Amino acid sequence: MSTILECNDLTKKFGSKTAVSAVNLKIERGQIVGLLGPNGSGKSTIIKLANELLTPTSGNILIGGKKPGTETKKIVSYLPEKTYLNDWMRVHQIIELFSDFYNDFKPEKAYDMLKTLNINPDDRLKTMSKGTKEKVQLILVMSREAELYLLDEPIGGVDPAARDYILQTILRNYNENATVIISTHLISDIENILDYVVFINQGQVVLTSSVDDIRDEKGKSVDALFREVFKC
Amino acid sequence: MPWELKSDRPIYTQLIEQIELMIFSGVYPLGSKLPSVRDMAQEAAVNPNTMQKALVKLEEDGLIITHRTSGRSITEDARMVEMAKTKLAQEQISDFLEKMQLMGFEQKEILTIIDNMVKEMKK
């Protein structure tokens, strides 16, 4: 197995506030990884650093051995926490845009998933509910054949039934060499599909472990452990 | 058969138990082909790596056979299945006996209760 994402003493400060503090992390290919932490723990900051939306204050983050930039964006499929798509666009127009933009985008996959979720490709984004918009975005992200998927809170705004479908979508569309990193605090919903979890708190990694090891050694679910570690 | 996974035990051990049950109950008959890892993982809503781990363990135990080119199938050796079945029964019964002892029952009493219950069920 080779490393797809690596952080070396990664630090990000916003003024006097440290959002990410000397994080060292290695994530292998072919895994589904949960980046888990309470609100404001630095999850999104790490993901944004991986996408070059932010640059590190010190240390570095490497994707497949390279610093985030044009080359890494070809292999990274990113679901941001907020939508960046134009409201006036119709779904099929966005699909065309993505096809132009990414070599690894498979429109037929996208149309297939839209059909299953009963989303009309002719609808405009602005006529859709928040949950439906989130589904459309995830469909777009998962229709790429990327090496690394970075999903920032992919299930936050959707109902439990759609959540199941989204998890199925993630399972179905990632291949053995790809890695999926999911940041969330809705742990019980996703822990069955995770290989590996990274607990993060106040900008620092506090625990990395495989899900089965946690259950084996502590006899409790990742969700229960999270509640214990981050007890308020 | 729906997959039921509890949250306080490793997922792969639970997958092993459930696949064993499906073999014993004939959902997967002797010699039959298993679906692909990916399909099975999706059906159980678990990570394919976890399903893979469970299948490898079942292979070590001799219940599943991997063919180099055509995927996995259930063993055709009925003895293997019988042995695994007996082992599972023994585990369940020893759990049960332990609990009964905690409640303060003697072995004879336990047997009498079981005997009576079986007779009841037959009627």
C-alpha cells in the first residue's frame, strides 16, 4: 500500500488562532477514512489545505507525494461544505461543465444516480431543496474516477433514507485503489463503512485506529468512543 | 436475509457469523457461487475491505473456496459445514450453560427444564 495523503507538522493559523496544530498523518490508498471531530476541531481546515484553498502556515501536506496544485486537483474529487455551483444552472448543464472540466468525469454515472434518486436533470438548482442540492453535489463528486475523494460533511443535510443511499453511492463508486476521506460528526451513520478513523480535537490528532480495533479492544462503537473522548 | 450489525463488536466477526448462518440455513447451498465482494459489501452496507477480511477468514476455516479465475464458492464438503455448525452450536450452548450456572441451576436441573420444554414443543 502506498500513501495518498500525508501531513508533516501541518500547521494553520488564522491570526492568533491556531486551527491546525502540527498534525502528522499518513493515509493509505484503498481505504475509507473518517475524519471525526467536534465542531471547530479543524476538520474542514485540513480538507481545505489539501485542496489548496488555504496554504499552510508551516509544515506541509502532500497528495500522492505532491503539494496541492493543478496536478493534484486532477486526482482529487472534493465535496466542499458549502455549495459553489451556480443556482441558475440546470443539472444537465452542470454535468456538461464537469465533463469539460475533469477528464475522469463519467456523465453516464451521474445520470444513472440522478435517475435512482428521482432528480430531473432539467431542473434548476435554485428550485431544489437543500437536501436535493446536496445529493446533486455528491453525485457530481462521486461520478469522477478520482484517486482521492475528500467529502466534507456529505450527509449533514439529508434525511436518513437518502443518507443510506449516499453511503451506498460512496461504496459503489470508489475503487480499490482510491481513498475516501469523510469528515463528519454523524458517526453512527457511517461507522460501518469506515476502515479507519482519525479523531481530531482543537487542531490536533488525538487518535488514529481501525474501526475493528476500536471495537475489539474497547468493546464499544466508534460513536460511543467519540462521545467518551469528546465529553463536554 | 437482512444483515444485522451491532455496534459494539468488530464488524468482520459479525459478518463471518452471518455468512456462516446463511451457509447452514441453505441460503448459500453447498458448492454454490458467492456474489462478488463488492456486491456482498454493498448488500450489507459495509466497507468492501471489511467484507474481504471476513471472507478470507471463512476461507481459512475451509467453508469457502476461492477459484483463481471465477470468484468464490461455498465448499462442497458437507463434513466441513457439519463441523462448523457443531462448533457454533457448542459455543452457543456453553454461553447458555454459563448463564444458567450464574442463576444457580445444577446441571441436572437444566437438563430437566430443557427436556420438559422440548416435550412441550412437540405437542
